[in-house]
Amino acid sequence: MKKDYFATLSGADSWRQKSKNNEIEPNDTEFLKYRLNQIGDTSNYIDERNQQPSYPKVERVSIQPQTWNKRYKSNFKAKVNLIAVIRRLIMFALIVIQTYFGTTYLSTLLPYQSWQKINFMANWANNPELAIYSIVPYIIQGFIIFLFAILFAWISIGFWTSVMGLILAVIRKDRYTIEIPKDAAKHIDVNHRTALVMPICNEDVARVFAGLQATYQSLVETGHADCCDFYILSDTNDPDLYVNELKAWADFNAQKDNNGCQIFYRHRKRRVKRKSGNIDDFCRRWGHLYEYMLILDADSIMTGDCILNMIAMMEMTPKAGILQSPPKSVRMKTLYGRIQQFANQIYSDIFCAGTHFWQLSEAQYWGHNAMIRLKPFIEHCILSPLQKRKGPIHILSHDLVEATLMRRAGYGVWIAYNMNGSYEELPGNMIEDLKRDNRWCMGNLINLRLIFKSGITLTHRVMFLTSGMAYISSLLWLIFLFFSTLLLLVFNLSDQQYFFQPNQFYPTWPRWDENLALQLLSTTMVLLFAPKFFSYGIIIAKTGAKDVGGIFKLTLSIFIEMFWSMILAPIRMIFHSKFVIKAWLGSKIQWKSPSRNDDALTWGESFYFCWPLSLLGIIWLGVIIWLNPQFTYWYIAILIPLTISPLVVRISGLSSIGMRTKKLGLFLTPEETHPAKAVTMTGEYLVKTEANIVEHGFIMALVDPIYNALACALSTSRHLPNIKIEQRRLELIEQLKQADLEKINKEQQLAILEDPIILSELHQHLWQLQEKYDNLFTLWQNERQ
């Protein structure tokens, strides 16, 4: 389907065609004056500013956001899934038993072992100061044991999840999951259409449309693209990016075939509730036209077979509300990105399988690359803010909340753990990754307020808690290390007490058993790294590591990744602790899309973000050496990475080093050695789309006739007859003609782009006075070249 995107509009048919041919007629504001007179008699008013349709006709349906403080009355009776209950009880028992033995073991190796001998009340009567002094070490030890119990349980959850995943990998099939059909087309109802929805906000336009075109082309090759439509839902408020989005969308539509699959674009002027609000707006306007909605992220890539399989699985399971595919990371170039990509592809299979093992139909939804049944989503999953005295608190991490509400409504939420063909990209450096973590941390902690809301299943209450613990655990580790250092301080600087009872014949010696400590540390490391070796064994058994560079290079890559994760762990711990504290203090964050460009991080940015960590590491290490040099090696794995964190962050963000490791055969993944066609096409399309991107989009829309016509055709500022608005517009046009258009702010630029009358008048004005605006025309010529 090809369209004329330069259709005439705004009541200036003749000049629009002449602009297209570079035949600009003199500026004339009499047209607006005529409109003011015309509006005076509204009975004869005809709004000639027709908008070029970039999306279907809007037929709004009512949607009802959740009322959080009301008791939820369910319309269905949930059946107890006995298999799920048994699996969860087994896992819970294993975690509790393991945590009990680990905590008991820790309590036996700490230096102060005479709590039962202390008679605090008797000591208080004789010497209150000495009584307090005698119990301080035991209070510190008590905090250490308590924190260790929580953190050891947290580690155990990951360990046993991987064990469950290993079991599924060995038996190769779970009879209690949704089966992937052998022939998806046989299960698809042609009357049930699917919308592939991509919410974007100030993203890399070239990358967005490259991934979109690759996904579209892969879907076309299946021969069933006619059952789907694509929606690009833009919240972009950068005028330069907005103009590029319009041009990229127009080019895409001009090139695509007429196969029944439409590519729609909508730019939202009222940007409320961020991504979830954008999706809600789609549901309100066009949700009733579709049976399913597939959410795509700005960096998502999906194969056509994967999309059809997910549709078929939803058709085969009418009570499935959300089906989440596990996206694999691809196309990373920096050292940091490639190591994260390697870890994602090598280790994620058993973790996804293990998560499915105990969650079953009460799984998580990760916000993208997931299929959603629209009718129950519209009826039950529209979010409203949490009401507090200081004002509304908007839900940021909407995905888990929507999964919870879908399950509360009686529909299953599943992870298609064995699904292939779903891909995403990762931030290229650690700072961008941590910025994303900051947003997720804030969102996950807000979600903790929903744990005790009515109707939520126990499984999803646990998920709210574990999603919060993903960041709170870092703060607990930091506090644990602080109390450990404090105990060392007390042990080395205080006068030891050896006699706790009257007439005690033998002294009680405080002791520190390093052998027992090393054994406990070794056990903890086994729990942390065992899942990696589980994955290693599965790869060797299945393919002999042929897809990842061979056994030697795979082994070396895993050991380097393990060492790398140990270096990054203390850095993440400090940043995540900071995020948690900021969230609890009510700090606000800017919700920006991550930079997806390689080599975007400079030395200055690395030192700016990490110098407090270096200072903390140096001071902390100095304190340990001063107290007792023999304990330095217990802290060195934490403090050295903090000290050199600027170097670590900067070096790991370089694509030159990352690509060198690829040439050496390190950190290879199956999707690198045998990439899916959709991933390869993304790279090819990216070269083409980048060639069409202009740096000064707003200037192009002002000067270039094609960009101007397109922006006018798709501008969103449409309204009923209003003489005050027309008067204000006329005044604004005259003001802008006298202003320096290069120096107006982004908000004003966007307002101009959204108003076809203002934009068209300024376009004519510039062409009439080319010499006055020579610098703008120079920029235009440079962009066109």
C-alpha cells in the first residue's frame, strides 16, 4: 500500500503543491484573517485542515481503571493447581532447610560465643556501663546473623530455581505448560486479529524502525501477516526526533507491499502515565478491533514464526491472559554489553525454565515481547495511581502489576520458557544499565504497596516481595558488611571480657575460626556459581559447545564472566543501595530512555559517576588495614573493585575491546554464530535507516518542502472552531516571524510542529526571505547532502 503523504491541507491547496515543486508563493496572512471572519459565522464553518490518516478511525470504548482500596469481588472460582502447590512447597522447604543450616553454621564461627553466660540484669545492678559494654558485641553479631539469614535465603531462591530448570532441561518437557504447536497456522482464527504495539519515547529512530522492519519482513515471509497490524505509539517530545519518526514511518509505508498488514503511527500530545498510559490510550481507541496485543520494546526483534506460535498458543488456551516469551540479548558490541549478552543467552534458559517450574500459570510479565489477550486486559488491567496524602503515586513498573491483575481476573499468565525467536538489546555500558536499574528500583518499591491489596494471589504477593528484594538485597549486603567491619573494630580495639559469671574458673576466649569461615564462604560461592555450571553442562551435553566457540573457549568465557561478575557486584551493591535509599526518601527520577549507542561513555562521565565509590573503597580499605591487616583479604574482593570503579566502567564500555574478544572467540553465543534472519536483517535495515536520519529535524520541517508537507499532514493540533484560538495563532505567527527560530526552546518547537497552520506559514515566510535566514538554508542543504 503506497500513499501520497504530501496531500494538500490547511486550506492552502495551491501553495502546498507549489511547495512540493519549490515554487513558493509570497507570504500572505490574509488567509488567517479570512478564517477569523469565517469562524464568526460558525453555521457556515468548514474545517479544511484535514489530517492525513496515520491510524484507524478512532472509536473510543470505555475503560475502567482499578480502584485499589475497594474489596475485589471475583467472578470466578479459582481451581487449586495441586501440581503448582506441591512444587512450591518443595522449593520453600528446600530454601528454609538450607537457610537454617547456613545460618546455624555462621553462628558457630563468629568470635563471641558466650551469650548464655551473660547475666545482664546482675551486671547492670553492679555496673551499668560494663553491662552494656558486655552485650554490644553480641548485639552486633545478632544483626549479622539476622541479615545473613535473609541474604542466604535470597541466594537459595536463585540456586533452587536453577535446579528446577536443570530438571526440566534433563526431562526436556513439562506436561503442565502450554505446548508450542507444530503447525501454528492451523490454530489461528483469521477473525482474531493481533496488534503489534510499540510504545516509544525519544528513542533512536533508526534502530526503532530497523527492528520494526525486520520483524515485519519476517512476519510477511510466514504468509500470515494479514492477521496483524503494527502500531507505533510515540510519546516523543524532542522535535528533531519527532520529525525523523514521521519521515521514517512515511518511508516505511511507501516501501511496504499491500499484504493486509498495516503500519500505523500515532504521536501522543498528552503524555500521561508514561508507557502504561500510552498502552491504555491504544486500548481505549482501538483495542476493541483486536483479539490480541503483542507489546514490543524500542529494541525488540521478533521472528514471524515466534509471533505466529504465540498467537496459536493463545488460541489453544482460551484462559491464557498473558504469554511471555523469553527475549535473548543480541547485537551487543561493547565489552560490557557482550559479557551481559553472553550471560543472558548461556544462563537464562535454566532460570526461565526454573521460574516456570514453580510459577506455572501465575508467572511474571516483563513488559515487552509478550502476547496479551485484549478483552480481559481492558476490563481488568488498566492502572490508576495509588492515592496518598502527598498526592498520587503513579505505578512505574506496570508489567508485574498487570500480570497480577490478569491472574486475579481468572486468566493465566505463562512464561513460554522454551520459545525461540524473541530478541532484545541491552544498554552498552554500566552507567546506562544502572540508570535503568534506578527506574526499575523505584517502580518495584512502589509495587510493594500493593502486596496486601484485595484479591491478589499468594504467588504474586511473593513476586512483589522478590522484585523489591532484587534491589533491597544490595542495601542489606552493604549493612551486613558494615556490621562485619564494626564487629572487627570492637574485636580489635576493645578490652576483651573473659569471665561472665561469678566464680567462673576457666576464661571464655573470643575466637575467630577462619577454617569454618572459609568453608561457609565456599558454600555460598557454590550456591552463586552452580547455576552457571549447570548451564555449562547442558550446553556441552546438547551441542558439544560447537555454537559457542568450542569447549575450551566456552570454559574460558564462563570463568572470565564469573570473575567479571565478582568485580561488578560491589559497584552494583553501592548504586542499588543508593537507589533504594533515594526511593524511600521520596526522591524523584527522570524517566528517560537508555542510550543505545556504543562508546557513548567518556572518561569524564565515568569519574563523575564513580569517584564516590573510589573514595569509599580507599577509606574502607585503610580502616581494615589499620585495624588488622590479616583481615584485608576478606574484604579485598569488595574494596578493590570499588577503588578502580571508574576504570572498570570506562574500559568495559568500549566496543573496540568488545569486538576484539569476539575475534578471539570469547563470549560467543548461538545467536552470533547462527543468527536468526530477523536479527541479520535488523543490521542491514539499520544502515539504510541511519542514512535517512537528519540531525536538525525541526529545521528540516521548517525549510524542506517535503518534510514540511509531511509534518503539516500529520500534525496533531486539531480542534473545533474557536475564534480565540485562531486569534492567538495569528498573534503567535507574527511573533515567531520576528524571533530567531534557531534559539526557541524544544517545547516551542514541538508546539509549532503540532500546528499545521503555524508550520505552513513559517515555511512560506522562510522561503520568501531566504537571505535573512541563510544559516537555516545552509543547514538544510547540508542535511540534504
